[in-house]
Amino acid sequence: MPRRTATMLASFLVLFALLCAGVFIKVPYSEMSPGPTVNTLGDSRGEPVLNISGHKTYPTSGHLNMTTVRVTGADYDMNLLEAVYGWLADDNIVVPHENLYPNGKTDKESTQENAEEFSQSQESAKVAALKQLGIPVSARVIVSTVVKGSPSEGRLHAGDVIREVDGAPVTAPGDVAKLVTKHKPGEPVEFTIVPAAEAAEAEKAGREPTATGKVTVTAGKAPEDGHAIVGIRAGT
């Protein structure tokens, strides 16, 4: 076999082997890329993004776009070739899989957490706008965040309105911690709440939320001093 032909064949085989390796070698990374945008001054899926009732509104023009980020799923196994392409692409970012799905979090858990955080950011935006306009805003004590891996994960959710703890009325965020720390680790703590979905629906309808439920959380132990915790941060 001529040397030139042998060299070309060897090069082809090496390239083929590298491509196969790139396809079959899995790497612990995920990819983030630009997602769709939504004009918050317009419609989305046939309905206005913003709904205002009880006050005069004014026509708008132009766009105020909400941007989103698309990410690969929790079960997606990225190969080496895709990772290299993502690193070279201008509009993609390759990040460690653990950054997006820590502690083996599933797609469903990640979606739920993102929805809760987005709902909370919407509430903060509404309050800021209403206060700027001088419109009174009523306050409620809510679950602001749920700590990952805590006793409350999967039982309480961001946006839940906290009415009572162990039957005692809650009027300020600090009341929650005071009532929880009366317990010992391992004891049940009973929350009377309005679920986040019901609270949001009542707000949209312009009524006070009334549908309440009881959720029992077994208190955990704080690592620093051993006092009882349930793993939530209360807010307004």
C-alpha cells in the first residue's frame, strides 16, 4: 500500500475513533441556551400577560420583554461532542450538571421550584408598582422560601399563606420562628395555611383567600445549636 494512502487511512481511522469517543463518552455537564421571550405588555397564548382591575389603565406601545433560559433536562446525558460544541457556541453555556440539578433533583422538582420562585418575584413586582402609585397594599405572612433537603420540602411551598402555627395566629414573619422554636427536634409542628395556588387565584379575583388546610411538619435540628427548625423562611 502506498505510504500516502496508508497515512490517509490511518488519519481517517483516528478521526473516526475520536468522533465515536466524542459520541459515546458521557460528561457530567448540562447546557443553557436562549429560550423564548414574552412581551409583558402584550398577549401570551391568547391572553393578556398583565391584568389590572379596579383602576384606570392607559394604552401602551413598544415591548417590555421577559427573557427565558432553556436548559437540558435532569436525565439528559451530554456527550463529549455536544459539550465541546456548547463551549464553542456563542449563544450557549455549558455548566456542571450539579449546578442545575443539585442532590439528584428531578425535572419535576426543578420545575416546581422555579415556578415558586417566579411566583414570588411576581408578587414582589406587584407590591413595588402599587406602592409607587400610592395604592395601599395589604400584607400577609407567607412562606418565602423552602430550604432544600429540609423537613418542609415537599410539604410547604413558596407563596403559601401562613395563618396559624399550632393554632396560634401569625401576624408577622417573626412569629413563625418563635412558635417553631417552642418545640423540640422530632416533634410535629402544625401549620394552618392557604395554599399558594388558592392565594393567587383569590388575588386575581379580588377576594380574600378563605380555603385553608393543615400541614404537619416534623421539626428538625439546627446544626449550630440544636434548636428546632422546619426549614422555611417566612416573609410578607
